[in-house]
Amino acid sequence: MHRAVRRRPRTDDDRAIDTYRDALLAEAELARRDLDEIEDHLRALAEELQSSGMPRAEAIAEACRRLGDPGAVAREHARVRSPFGARLAPLRAWSAAVLLVPWWLAFARLTLGPGGPGLASTFGVNLVIATAVMCGLVARTSWARAILVGALSWVIVDRVIACVGSDLPAGTYELWRDACLTGAFMFVAPWRRAELARAGYVIALLAWAYHGACEMASYQLARPGQLPFVDPAGTVAFVATLAAGVGTLVRARWAAIAAAAAAPSLAIGIAELRTLPFPVVERTAAIVERLGGIAAAAVAAAVAAVLAWRGTRAALGTLRHVLD
């Protein structure tokens, strides 16, 4: 019945409802079915008021007033639908997925191809995570979007600093890769208020922390006369941020504890990495990219810990929201 009403010529009353609907969409990117559900409720309330003797125009205005401010309604509806934020529209989600497929294929070939480190490595863990996020993006889950907001923003900032700090021009492959990743970020970024909820921002911040931990774990520190060893602080940060991400997905309070453990580990790693003899050919901007990026990751982990502690109530968490 609702679709039939929408096909009729628009009246002033219909335009008043459309104005409310547009205000909802301006506050948060709600799915069409969510907008239709709110509109149906608004129309039902207006019809109830009209049946009590109120003129139709006044009934619609009163129904809008009773339903509440469009911004508050949109934000509350988005939170009810998902604790991580609003789901992406199909066009935005699938467009981002198409742009990320070439990068995912190249990373899978690097990890699993001849001479690659395989799944039993940090590269392998990252490939598993990337595959899960790609599947979640295609399914339009809100947590996958939040992860990509953090991961892609990190990559973009990192690439900008790297380009500034390098004397070598970027190759064709690097240009295409950066263009695809930037385009994907444009599709998943929260351009409206309340598109990401508190837990969504926690995941995005943890993506920054995780990138910093991976950067630390990739370095081999060597002491004079000893064999190279993996930076222990980087290992702790890697495991802690990974655990914090899983805990946030299941909405568990222990995620905040894991994120809090990652922050000092990243800070310790900065002090250790400062002693490394960076190549002379590396300009100051390149060193800022490495050490400054890890410092930003430490701050991100600390902020994520605070937000996660305030935003969760379950001790062990639940899988109920993973498919949201």
C-alpha cells in the first residue's frame, strides 16, 4: 500500500512527510527499509490523529512533532540497527569492494605465492583479516565499514608522508593502487553525522593501532654480537590490538583492557626503534612516517581504550552484533 501511495501525485501533505524523511537522511545514512519503516509509523500516527477530528495538515505536523526531532530519531534508529553505525547503501559498499579487489588479489599473491611468508605469519593474519573484511563489506556489515574507515585513512596518511619523504617518483602501480584505496575510502567514509557509532569509532581507532603494531613487528632489532630478534613490544602490541578488535566486535568490556595494554607497548616500541640506524638516504619525512605513525597508533589505542570502556557493558561479549 505504501508503494502505491508513493506513485500518486505529490500533495502538500506528502511533501511535508518527504521533508521529514529528507531530514532523517541528512542526519544518518539509513537504509531505504529503515526510512520506509519510520515513514509508515509517521503516517499511521497522522491517520490516528486525523480520525480523532484533527485536520490532515495539522495531524501530519503533530505526528512529526510527536515522533521527535529527525536528528535524534535517525541517530537512535541507526544505533538500534547496529552498535557500530549505519549500514552502507549497496552502491557505496559494492563500489568500494570493486576498488579493493585488485589490492586484495595482489596482497594474497604476495602472501601465498612462491617465496611468500604464508599464512603462519603477520602477513597471513592480515590476509585472513582482509578477506573477512572484504566479505563483510560485500554483505554491508557495519563493522567492516568501520574497520575500513580506520585502515584506509591510515594508508592514505602513510602514503602522503611517504611520497613527501621520498626522492623517487611513484610508479604506475603505486599510483593506481593509491587511487583505488583513496576511492574506496571515499565510499566508506562517514560523510554524515552519526554514520558511525561509538563502537564504530573504536574499531576505526584500533585499525590505526593495529597498523602501528604491524609496523613495529616488521622490524628486526639486533644487539651487537647477538642474533636478530623480533621486537617484544611490537609482538605485545600486535596481539593486544588484535584481541581488542575481536573484543570490540563482540561488544566485550575486556576489549578496553586489551587496547589499554597496546598503548604503552606501542610507546615502548617507539623508544626502541629510535635506536635503529635508519639509512642516510631516508629523509626526515620518511622517519616521521615510521616513528610518527607508531606514535599516532599509540594515541589511537589509548583513545580506543577509553571509548571502549565507556561504551560496553557485557563482560564476555556476544556474537549478536557481528552480522549487523
